[in-house]
Amino acid sequence: MSRKNVSDWLLSQNRYEGESRFSDKKLEGKATTISITAGKGGVGKTSAALKIAKTLAAQGYKTLLIDCDFNLANTAVKLGLPVNDDFSALIKAEKTFEEVVHKDGQFHLLSGCNGNLELFENKLEFEKIILDVIVGHEREFDFILLDSPAGLQKDTLTINAYSDYRFVVVTPDKSSITDSYSLIKILNNKYGVKHNHLLVNKVSSLGQYQKIVKTLSETIDHFLGGRVNVLGSIGYEVSAVDKFDQTLFGSANSAIHKNFIKVVHRFTEENFGTLISSKEKFEMPFANSRSGKQDVQPTIC
Ligand SMILES: Nc1ncnc2c1ncn2[C@@H]1O[C@H](COP(=O)(O)OP(=O)(O)O)[C@@H](O)[C@H]1O
Ligand SMILES: [Mg+2]
């Protein structure tokens, strides 16, 4: 079967129902796929996707991050890499995957483009392109992470549903909570996805975090019969609004860094236990950080 036919066949299968079979995938030597997603933009998907991918890579897991915001790609920008049209060249088969992927140790990035006119003007079956990349390279990686664009476009939802796991990023404002619930509802109603992970970003207090988790998990359980596994919270770094990326990736002693280590640890322990033998632990010196107030009451409509 050609690559094209493989993605067509995969998309025709209703493989979304039921639990993820991470143990089977590991035994088959295939990468575990994780979509970092949310209904809303600006909640920290790209930041979280990059940090989680870098953390997994630093722990020894061969990790590929795919920027699925294929014409408004931010991952390369956040890493200070030059933006280019490589993704477009890959689609046109002018360059190979190996030629376009950025490598840094075990971390690999397939970036999108930024305002590429050809990509803008041509109607692409984006979910098939991403599935082709996954199917073509899943045996080379331990993890493939997908940084989702904002919104409820069908191609993004299909990729979210196809992934083994979905990390839904939510912030304390009402629109983020409502939009995350809408995303989870559509994934449930259209694709039969019953299980998601929750990462609460830009949190100001423990009480705020607990309230969001309680509200969302109870609503999802009650109205959709679904469940969420809570990955943890990341503090709101008001002291570094324009320097957030530096704090995120710097070798500083930040609370953000510690919290991402906990998030990744919780996920790998919960899902893989002893399946993946313990790899070299990620060590970094930590710096101080200050959290500010974000006084919004989480509610679900
Ligand atoms: N915990 C946080 N504290 C402060 N600023 C944050 C935090 N997480 C993300 N940001 C900032 O919020 C903005 C949106 O983040 P980004 O990761 O691009 O979100 P998305 O991919 O969901 O649009 C960026 O300016 C980023 O630096
Ligand atoms: Mg983004």
C-alpha cells in the first residue's frame, strides 16, 4: 500500500474508540503520539508542546515535535530558529523529511511555514499530510508530539482524535474553559474520544487550579461520560511576560521548569511505568519565579 493509501485507510477506520494501547504500540516499536491541543489560542499550547518535547528528549526519549499550525508556525520562532519554506518543499517532495527536520540531540522539530502563499492558496488535506509523516516515521521515534492550531477545524480534530493521547491546555479564563469543553465535547460526540489529559496553564493559585479541575472533570463526566487525567498546573509568569520563552527554555532555576518536569514524570509513570526503562534523568539548576494574580472565576456554561 502506498503512503497515500495508508493515510486514506487509517482515516477510514474508526480507531478512536476505546483506550489507547500504549503497551501494544511500544511492543510494536511505534511512537506514542500526543496532541497538545485546546479550543482557544494563546493558552500556551506551543509553549507546552515545545517544553514537553524538549523534556522528553532530555530524558533520553527520541522525540519528534510537528508544528501543525502549518502556515503560522511558532515553534521555530520560539526556539530562535530561522523561519523557512521547508514544510512546503517537503509536501512538494522537493526535500526529504531528513533534510527538513531540525535536530538537537534527541529533540526533532518539523516546523511549518509562515505566510507561505502556495500553502495559503492550495487546499491541502492537512490531516493526511500529518498522518503520512506519522506513519512514515513512527518506528524512528519514542514520542511524536503534535502542536495543534487553535480552533475546531476538522483536520485538527481528526489528528487530535487519531493521537494516542490529547493534552488539553486550559487557562483560568472563562472562554478558555468553555472552548476546551467544546473541543472535548466534539471529540466525544463525533469521534467517540472518551479520555483526555488536562494541563492547566497560567494558574495563579492552588484554589483556582483545583476549581478548574473539579469543574471540568465533573462536567465532562456528567454530560459526556468521559474522563480526564490531570497532568498538573503551570504558574502564570507575570514577571516575565516578554521574557517567557527565555524562562521556559533557559537553564534558570524556574518554577515553570520544575512543573513541566513533574507533568512529564506524571504522564510517563502513569502510562508507561516500567515499560520504558528508566532513562538518564534531566537535571537543570532552578531559578526563582514570581506568580501574579489572575482573578477569574472558572465556570462552565
Ligand atoms: N505560564 C505562562 N505564564 C506567562 N505567559 C505564558 C505562559 N504560558 C504561555 N505564555 C505566553 O502566552 C502566549 C501564548 O502562548 P503560546 O504557547 O504561543 O500559546 P498557543 O500556542 O496556545 O497560542 C505567549 O506569549 C507565551 O509566551
Ligand atoms: Mg500555538
